[in-house]
Amino acid sequence: MSKRGKVIVLVAPSGGAKSTMAKRLLNDFPDLRFSVSATTRPPRKGEVDGEDYYFLPDEEFDKKIEEDEFLEWEEFYNGIKYGTLKSDVEKQLNKGYFILLDIDVLGAVNIKEYFGSEGLTLFISPPSMDVLEQRLRNRNTETEETLSTRLKRAKKEISYADRFDTVIINDDLETAYREIKEAVERFMNT
Ligand code: 5GP
């Protein structure tokens, strides 16, 4: 492989089946590689350093910010930082691989700005706020408080949808995945 690869960003508000979609894409496209982000949050049970994230202490993350090692980074409301490392992404792109990023809405908008036509941003949207609320309730993982926080955040995220290259309405999982796969195929072949 010699041609430089391109970047694909997948974004979905809470409950948007993003990780299922990401796994399926990685399975279906052998030239697609997952970009491992850095974060200052502690690992959750089962998460592996260097696979799920690079788990960094705050000082180390800040040093990387100073040394301009991130393509984009953000500090979330809870003080936790997340960032996409330049070196990882560039290395894979130069080898001709396509990169899949699982980052938040603002990160996606920043990546699009950086990569332009060499980047594809995909937004997986719930059919409506009511459907999203129902899906979150059905999971039985939320208290009224976390539900309300998630819904507020989702509403804000959905307001950014028109800044994405492609918006996919996740009414039915299989149909939504087919649309995502087609968009990725088109992008890879142009
Ligand atoms: P979690 O802590 O649940 O793994 O991720 C929380 C949020 O951080 C998710 O929306 C995820 O997409 C986002 N995120 C993960 N890595 C990055 C990154 O490198 N940059 C940005 N901007 N967001 C990220």
C-alpha cells in the first residue's frame, strides 16, 4: 500500500449504538484501523491500556498538549481530558490505512476542519428525542438524574448534526449500518 489513507469519524449521541457500528466497520474493512485516544480518566473494568485508550496521568497529558502532540483534545465538564494523538494517526495514514475515530461532536468538527476532504464525519442520530428517551429507559441503566443529563447532552449534540458530512437516522439498526457502510465505501473509493 502506498497511497495515503483518510480519516473517518463516527459520532452518536447516547444510546446511538456507536460501538456496535464501529466494531462492524472494523470487521468489514480490513484497511480500516481504530485510532486509540489518550484520556486522563481511569480505566473501567476490562479496558486495556493501549487498546481502549492510552490512560495517562494529568501531567503527562498536559505535557503532550504543550508539545503539540494532539490533533484535537478536549476537557469534558467533569475535568477529564480526551485527545487524538497526531503520531498514531499520521503513522497509519502514511502506511495507507484508513483511520476510524470514535470521538465526541466537537472533536469531530475539529478533525473535519483539519483534514477537509480527507476526512468523513458521520453522525448517527436517533429518530427523535422521544425514541432516544425510550431506548435509554429500556436499558434500565439510568436513574432519572443521569437520564436527564444524557438527554440534555444528546439534544446539544444533535444541534451539531448539520455540520457533519453525513447524517444517518438510526431507526432500524441493520438499515442504519448498511447506510454507514455505503458511505464509508464511497469515501474510500474516491
Ligand atoms: P468514555 O469515557 O465513555 O470512553 O468516552 C466519553 C466520550 O469521550 C465519548 O463521547 C467519546 O467518543 C469521547 N472521546 C473519546 N476519545 C476522544 C478523543 O480523543 N477526543 C475527543 N474529542 N473525544 C473523545
